[in-house]
Amino acid sequence: MNKLLLIFLVFSISLWSCSDDEEQKDTENTENQIIEDVQDENNNSEAQENQTPENEQEPQLDADYKAFLSQFESVKLPYELNPQQDDVSGKISLEKQIKYLAKAEDLGKADLEEMAEYTDYFFVSNPVQTAKYSAIVYARFEMGSTYYFLCTYDNDGELISNIDFAAYELIGAGPQAGQEYNTKGKIDTDYKVTVKYDEETTNYQIKENGEIDKL
């Protein structure tokens, strides 16, 4: 009888010991799994934070073009330019005119050098900046009138598209001498461009590649 009781006790202790070991292993496995899950979650969070949408990525710009672009005031969309209310400031040097504006103006180096005596160009704004292109507005002042142009450039500073965007015109001679004309330009958040003349409105769309198409 005593032998049976002793065997039963030894068996019970062994069973309890095995059960305790299994519980400890289960606990350790659960704790390890929790740690791994937390680490995975942290890694995923860091990866998501480091991911930037394409239209917000920092573009890799040509160094000289980046310096030129930095002279334009960065503005948010929707952006509207009314020449009766907006003044120009910051002249664009002849060197930069030749390098970045000649194609938009459809002029050569000699033309710009000759016009320098009576025509000035000004930095205005940088309303759009994407990973693929930049959009800028510059102004040309001559004979009492100011004309504003919207241009898009690739990351190397090569012109993609350009349009007349706004204007303040003062007629200096002829039957209409002294009369003023005003053209307003606007860029919406969907990159739709509206140019309002006195009697008509023209609409454009800046495409993903920077081309400006008339609608």
C-alpha cells in the first residue's frame, strides 16, 4: 500500500512539473511573439514615415536652376495674380534671361542684350513644384506695361511650356492713349489655369509632365 501511495505521489509531482514547464514555455513563447509583433509594428511605422508621395518628393534639380528657382516667391494654390494689385520686385539678370527666358520669349541673346536698355524682367512666383517639373511666373516690364508669363521647366531647367498669364497694359500712343487694360490669371488646386481678359476667358490644364494644354 505504501508503495502504491509513493508511486502515486512521484507520478503527481512529475506531472505537475511537466505541466509547469509547458506553461512556462507557453508564456515565454507568448512574450517573444509580443516583442516580435511590437518590433514589426515599429519597423512598419518607420517605413511609412520615410515614404513620401511622389508629388511631395524633393526633386533633384540642376544646381544653377535651383538657385534661379529660389529667387521666386513660393506660393500655395489656388494662386491668383491681379496686376492692378500685385507689384513686381527683384530683377532677373541678363545672364539668367538668356539662359532661362530666351526660349519662352522667342528671342536670342543679341535681342535680349539690345532690349536691356528699355526692358526689365522680374521674379514673381513659384506656384507649382512637383517631382517632375516646376512652374514659375515672371514679369516683363516695358513702356509702362507689365506682362506676366507662366512657364514650366523640367528639373534641368529646360523649358517645357509657356503661356501669357496676366498683364497690365497702358496704351501710350494713338487714339487709345492713356487707356488701361487688365488680364488676370489663376491656377487652381487641380492645376487648371484660367486667364481672364476684358471680354473673354481662356482655360488651360497643366499636365503631369508639365505641358500646358489649352482646353
